[in-house]
Amino acid sequence: MPIRNQHIAAYSFLQGLYEDDYYPDHVVDRAKMILLRLCEHIEAHSPADLSTLYTLAQAATEEFNDLEAEFEAAGSEIETVARDEIAKDFWFVACSYGFTNADVEELIATREW
């Protein structure tokens, strides 16, 4: 499903991770796909409230939890820089779909990183 939201379609997800050699591109690519799938879910289900958005975002966060092992296997990890970059992009997604009052910590509340 192509992304309809033009802000999302034009955005470079996880750009800071791509620019840092510490994070392997093939794993960052998988992380980017998690965020794009989140956008697809938001567009497909049109969450009417923050609670529904949080549920979708937290499911995506759990996918990031599963991705941690791949970062580690590639000699990297989801540490402070990556956490901040990922959280920033979850916030961008929420705002791009009109949820400017979303709490970023609640968006990623299920994180294990």
C-alpha cells in the first residue's frame, strides 16, 4: 500500500542512523520498514483517538524490540543515539497524522531498548 500522506512520503526515516557507520544499513533498512508499516496501519485504520494510535505505535515498538538482536549480531545496538532517532521518528509519524498532542514516551512505552 503506497503512503498517501505527503509529509511521510517525503521524509527520510532514521536519517541519523544511516549517516553513522556504527549502524549497519541493512538493519536500519528493516527498522525503516517498521516505521513505514506503522504509517500504512495508521492510514488503513484511521485511528480516531490517541489510545488507538498508542496501540498501533506500541506494536511497532515491539517489532523494534525484536530487531535489537539483529543490531547486536551486526556489531551495533539500539543505544542512546538510536533511541533518540527512533523516538523522534515515532513523534514525526504521530504529528504527521494529526496527533500533535501524543506523548512520545507513550508511543514507545513497550520498548526494551
